[in-house]
Amino acid sequence: MKFNTLAIHSHQEPDPTTGAVITPIYQTSTFAQEDAGVHKGYDYSRSGNPTRSVLEGVLADLEGGKHGFCFASGTGALVTLCFALFKPGDHLIVGDDVYGGTYRFLTKVFQHYGVEIDFVDMTRLDNIASAIRPNTRMIYLETPTNPLLKLADIQGILELAKNKKLITCVDNTFATPYLQTPFDFGVDIVLHSTTKYIGGHSDVVGGALILRDDTYEESIRFHQNSIGATPDPFATWLTLRGLKTLGVRMKAHCQNATALAQFLEAHPLVDDVIYPGLPSHPQHEIAKRQMHNGFGGMISIRVKGGEAEARAFMKALKVFTLAESLGGIESLVEHPARMTHLAVEKSVRETLGITDNLIRLSVGIEDLEDLQADLENALKAMSQSQTRALA
Ligand code: P1T
């Protein structure tokens, strides 16, 4: 089956007892047992729940993996991954441009457990090669990254990792399996914040880990249950409901974002437009190679000016809502330096290019004309506020 058919039908046969076409919400914490330890495969909803199992199965199928595991958030998935696969003394190589909460967990929490961590610019394979040490256990990356939309060459990284027998994990939140399937390159583990495109409607928080094969299945299953960052049945049901339309939504996100990126690139009040689909993007060739259905719905821009101009622009937007998060049907805008990446020290942000005039747009699936007019008007309002400030 192909992508949309899988999203709608895989693991989702009508309910055998009632004929219900849609997967029921098994809103139960526990399950009756015939005898002590004898049950129908479920004993307690932290360990497993039938609604969650369906979502875990569909996610595994869409990514082309073998096992899916769902969590209460993307961060819950990351925490479980780290505690499952590392021991004190191990070394982790992470992309230098990752979600601020990922950076915060790794630097402020996980590092205290004796794991050494290096943050590396993943756009350069030589950087990664020279960061590898005898105790390196994993290479962990986002591609495209949050918020600078940098791309890593998954195939090149896999060649490095395979030689040294390193685990690879790709956070595929921005691309989704509709645009990019890291298992095609031999990646071991895919992570998602399902809060974003997978759920797609900004109404539920969740996360997932998907495994290519059986190697880490037992450990991840054990830690999923032991750490307990698992989602409730309704959250998994909402995510499953959203996931069914992932393909059609991503197509619309990509179309709108491509058109808006071109519009913004030609606008005199915008200094930089970062979008993997633009030929001006430094890793556009990699994007064309490894993103098979489009370039996503995220655009980052630097407006002409500084923080005051960025604030004036964001305040003037009417269709784009100023809010954290991304990947929903509605367009959002946010200021990484003050919002999602506040946990990243200012000096690190400056080195990376998370400047005070950097703005991240999550382009929704509203009508393009309305989105473009909104950006145009807000840029105009920004320039008028500049003029007033100078007067
Ligand atoms: O928010 P949560 O479901 O815990 O997912 C964390 C996470 C992991 N990976 C990526 C690439 C992410 O973007 C996120 C969450 N990001 C935001 C909330 C944001 O606005 O960027």
C-alpha cells in the first residue's frame, strides 16, 4: 500500500466486535485478567493500550520501520531513548542546531548522568568525523534543523557511523515520513514530536520512537514502561485521527511554503530567507536528494533590522498566530531567540545564527493569497514603525 492508504488503513480494520469503522478510544487504565498473569495482551495502560498500539503500528509502517513506540511528548521520547541506550562514560554527538528543549534536556539534565556530549555542525561531514571518539555511541540529528533549517547528508553520515558501529537517530519531526524516510539510508532510530505535523491540528502533545529492526526493541520497550512517559488513550486517538491526512496536509504545507519563500526572498524588507526548497539554500542539492515529496512547511527569515523590527512584524500579523510549536493546519510565527530557543545561551545562539531578527514561520494550509497578504501587510507595518522610531 502507498502512503495515504497506509495512513488511513494500516492496523485500522473495522472493529471485529462492533463493526466500528474508526479505532475506538480504549479509555481504560487497566484490563481484566482471566487468571493471574493471563490476559489478552494488555495488562495496564502505561505498558500498553490498544488505541496506542494502532498508532504505534501506523507510524512504524509510514516510516518503513519495524517497531513504533509512543510517548507523552517528543521530549518524553528523547528522554526514554537516552536512558535506554547510554551508560555513564558514553559519548553522544548531536547537531548544534536542535530544538531548544532538546538542547536543554541534553545539557542541563542528561549531561549530569556522566554522558559526554558534543554539539556539531552536521552540514559538514568532516566535523562529524573528527568528533567521533572511541567511546562515541550515537549520532543524533535533526534534518531540517530547528530553527535554522540546515540539512544534514543522511547518507554521508550513515557511512561514517557504519564504519565505527555507531547508532544513528534522526529527529524527523520537520520532514515527516511523507517527505523523508531516514530508514532508506540505514538509520537505526527515528524520533518524532507527534505534536507537530503528525497530529497536525495543534490539539495534542505527543512523541514517538520508531526502530528500523529488532536491535533496540527490548530496551526501548522496557524503558518506555519503566520511565512511564506514555500518552493517554485519547491523546493517541487524536494523533491517529490527524495522521490519516498527513499526506494531503504536507502537500498543501509544501505548496504554500514554497510560494511564500519565493515571495519573501524577493521582498526588500527581508534580509535572509531560509527554506530548503530555494536554490539559494546552501544544502538545496541535499534536500533534493533526500526529501522525496517536497521541502516542508517551515521557513525562517531575518527581517531588515533587529529585535524591535522582528517584534513589530510579528505583532502586525493577523492570520499567522504568535505561538510556540509548528506543523498544525494554522499558520504560526515565533521568535526563536525569545521563545523556543531561550534555553540556548545567548553566546551559542549568536554563533549559530539565531539572531534577534530571526523569525520562524510555520506555514499552514490556509489560502495562499491570505497568507501572502498578511506577510506583506506586516512587513509594511514593520517599516512604518521603523520610520516612526526614527522621526
Ligand atoms: O514539544 P515536544 O512534543 O516535547 O517535542 C519536542 C521537539 C522535538 N523535536 C523537534 C524538532 C521539535 O521541534 C520539538 C518541539 N518543538 C517546539 C515546541 C517548537 O516550537 O519548536
